Amino acid sequence: MSTSIAARPAQTAKISISLLALTLFMGTAAKIVLSPLQEVVRVDLGMSDNQIGLVQGLALAIPLALLSIPLGRLVDSANRARLLTGMALACAAGSALTAVAHDFATIFVARMLVGASVSGAVIAAVSLASDLTDAGNRGRTIMLLGLGQAFGAAATFAVVGQLLGWLPGV
């Protein structure tokens, strides 16, 4: 197997961009997984429609509004790969906390953690992807990251819909 040295950086960039798109796929899935489950969660936790609306909207919007600029500055000054890893771990922690939440306050804080980490992951992924491609291909690269997010949303609804079909009484 002979691969020229010049082709290796291009292959590495493609793999890296694919992994970034996969990261955004998973982040988007974690962010919207509650949407197809909202009625089940609302009934199970005894939440009002207003509370489920706050968990679905405000809990994700507050971190985005408050942290986008500070996270952008952090992305510019810190190791982006490590920051992205930290964001993925925070997203996993927020998702786990969402899964075990027994009241409105806990699920609200958990969703805020997911919202903050996904926002940071998007910022870091776009920054990394921009450095991995030349100016002529940057638009295509950002589109691939956007497709990762879109497919993450679609897959979440498809998978959760199938899983809900298996639950008796739902």
C-alpha cells in the first residue's frame, strides 16, 4: 500500500472533519432527544406544560445566549481539541443527569449543561474544521458539519420513535 506523503494530510483532514461531523451529530442528538419524549417525561415527572416548555427552550437557550462569546474567545485561546473533548464529556454528563432527573429543577440544570456543551462543541468544531481546509473548500466543510447536525436530529426522532413503539402504554 503506497500512499504519498502529500496525500496523508488530506486524508487526515478528511478523517478529522468526519469525526467533527460525528461529534456534532451526537451533540445534536443529545440536545433534541427530549423533544420526542416530552409528553412521556411530562407525565412521568408530573411537570406542567410550561415547565416542559422551559426545559425544552429556555434551558437550552440561556447557555447559548450567555456563553457563545466567552466560549468563542476560549476556543481562540485554548487547545480546541481538548476543549471539544471537555464539551463532549460535559454533554454526556448532562445527558446522564437528564436521564436520572426526578424533578423540574434537576432536569432544567441538566438541559442547561447539555445546551452549554453543545454550543461550545459547535464553536470548537467550526474553528477546527476551518483550520483543516483551505479557503476554497471551507464552505463545503462547514456544510458537512451542518449535515452532521441535521442527520443527528433526524436520527434522534427516528430512533426514539422506534423505541417508544416498544414501550407498553405509551
